[in-house]
Amino acid sequence: MVLQYKSKKGGNWKKYPGKDKLKESIGKYNFRLLSGDKKKILVDKSSYQKVMKRFRQIEFFKHRK
């Protein structure tokens, strides 16, 4: 899965480098989650908390037996 971000003011989607490397707080960005091959959007434009919540759900069910 690929996590991407962009400013709420506009711009292009960029690969998420981590909280420490962002210039501003995470509240000023939109996030989205893509499949590994970047062909399917798993979570469309949303806040960091909502995207990470869905990411954890996907990982949980992926590794569940």
C-alpha cells in the first residue's frame, strides 16, 4: 500500500515521507491510500486519522487466519 499526501490548498499528490519530514502539521494536508501497484484507490482524500484507521483495518484482515 502507498500513502500519499498533498496540501489542502492544492498541488500534486506526493509519496508520504513520514510525520517528521513534513513542513507543516498533518492537519494542513489531505491523505489517500493506494494499492501497491497504484492502480486502485483504497481510501480517497481524507484526514490522516481516517486513512490510518482504514490502513490498520486492512492490515489486520490481511494477516488474520
